[in-house]
Amino acid sequence: MSGKATNGSRQRRGMAAEDLAAAHLRSRGMKIEARNVHCGRLGELDIIARDGEYLVFVEVKSRRTLAYGAPEQAVSPSKQRRIRRLALSYLHTNRLHGAPCRFDVVAVDYRSGAPLLRHIPNAFC
């Protein structure tokens, strides 16, 4: 048996990482507005939170190893473009034109067993 995770275990770890990220954001005084928001064929937004006047679109990435780089490195320029398109779709659908917003990344590193979180506010524009 290989050391690769099955899709089921990867999905469970991903959901656990999102749960940890949401709890972390709440502990920082942010209000979770929505999670796993599907925007049709464009994809899904992990977490949408409110931080004061800002609507925050949060991408959560987790890793068990650094074989493919740190979790936050997975938010490539093409992934950032996709997240921006998703955010625009969400803003349009919810009639939130002109709402101040930002894009954060929460990286969850499982290498040491216990998860280590890195919250990167304003990770990209």
C-alpha cells in the first residue's frame, strides 16, 4: 500500500483544515458568513468572512508534507485569478457591488502531526 492519501481521507483532512481555519478566523474576531460556496461551473469559495467593513474571501490549503511545497504556495497566480472570478460572481449574485473586500489564505501544515496554521491576510489582490 502506498503512502498516498485516498480521496476520502484527503477530503476529510481538507474539511478538518477548513474547520480549523474557521475557528482561527473567529478567534481573531471575524464573523464567518459562509463556507463552501458553489459558484456554478466556476468552482467553490472555501470561506467568506466579515472583518469589520471588509468581506474576506479565504482560501484554505493544507499539506502533510512539503513534497509539493508549503500549503500557501498552492495558491498560484492562476488559482488567484480563479478565486477573484469566484469572488466577483459572489458579489454580483449577492448584490454587494462596491463592497470592500480582500483575499486571505490560511495554510494548515500537518507535518508535525498537530496542525500549524498560518493566516496570511491580504495574500493577493
